[in-house]
Amino acid sequence: MTDATTAALDHLFGVEGKVVLVTGGSRGIGRAIARGFVQAGARVYICARDLEVCQATAEELSAFGDCFAVQADLGTTEGCAALAAHLAERESRLDVLVNNAGSTWHEDIDTYPQDRWDSVVQVNVTSPFFLIQALLPLLRSAASPEDPARVVNVGSIRGFLVPARPSFAYSASKGAIHHLSKHLAAELAPEHITVNVLAPGLFETAMSATADSGVGTRIPLGRKASGDDLAGVAIFLASRASAYLTGTVIPVEGGVGIVPN
């Protein structure tokens, strides 16, 4: 590979030096995305409720670059404000926000509890909105016409495909974050802040272990998503290559959405 080729690739897909926050970054999809950014040279903050687990992940990822752990409870809007305030004490800008923290609950419709519904919707829809709101000053500081600040909301193929198991709040909340992201994209585009959605399919996480296992038998590409599959799309959405892209939902699901009924 020539120096010119490397420079061209770095110009289009490089994220070195960018400041990135990944919520729910201590495990699963968030950890995979955070690892990808750290390895690509970004300065990455990860947050989770469990500080011990978050610190262990940050220490592990720090072998590849800059990764910092922050304790945060995104189950409340107060927790979102506290996270934004903590980041503002350490950084003058935020180039990329990855809203990955998520929650789910499975139970039959006859007994599905309102407190669980409220909790899932809070974490999956309400908190991403208010975290974006609280981080707007830092996102605005990073934004420019040539290189916008980026918000990447992690949705799900369950936002447009009906699950076999009764995860009513989860599928409703993921459909909501898809549409909310389009609304936010329209609102923030004049300020050079893009908002896009990464919508994963089946990926090996603690949450997916309780999800619809039938999906795995009808993935056209024949396997679950890997960490690189998800990190690659997230990095693309944070790079110069996607600077003219906003309000999109990108399914990363191995072709599940094209399976004939």
C-alpha cells in the first residue's frame, strides 16, 4: 500500500484524535464499538452503572490506546446531566456520541408490568434524548460543515421486525429511537451535527441470550454479527466518509430483513 493510498484512506475513514463517548460501553455491543474506536486512535470514554466492570473494560482497552471509564446511571435524566457535566470537566468538545446503553424485558401481555415498561423506555428512548440535549454544547464545539459532530444511536432490527417473544417495550422503544433520530437529524443538521442509527441484528450479548433465538436460524449470511461488523459501521458513521449522511437507519443484521416470508 502506497503512502498516497494510506493518506486517502485516513482522510475518508480515519477517526484518530476524535473524542468519543460510548454509553453502555463496558460489555457487549458497546464494548465492541469502543474497542474499534480505541484501536483506530480515538480518545474514548465508556460509561456504565457498574464502575468496577467499566474500569476493568477501560483498563483492558487502554492496551490499544486512550480509554477512560465513567460511572453513570442513564436510567434517570439526572444521570444524563451528571454524565454530561463530568465530560465537560475533562473535554472542550465531543466529536462522537454513541448512545448504546439499552434495556429489555420479556413477559406475556397479560402480566407485562408498567414499571418494567417505563424502565425500558427510559433507558432506550428518554435518556438518549436528554443526554444529547445535555451534551449539545460539546457537540456544537466539535461541529463544522466539513466534519460534523456525530450522534450514533444504537437501535435494533426489532425496531421494524416483530419479535417472536413478548418484548413489547423493547421493540416499541427501538422503533421510537429510529424515528426520534430522524427528527433530531432534521433539527440539528443546520448546526452541522448528524444523527444516524446503527440497527444490529443478532449479536452475542447477555441481552440477546434472552432474545428470540429463532432469528439465528434465518440469517442469510449464516452467522451472528461480530464486534468488527458493528464497530466498522460505527466508525464509518463517525468518519469523513459519512459527513453527508444524516437521518439514516443502517441495519447490520446479515440480511434478515430480506428473508422471504
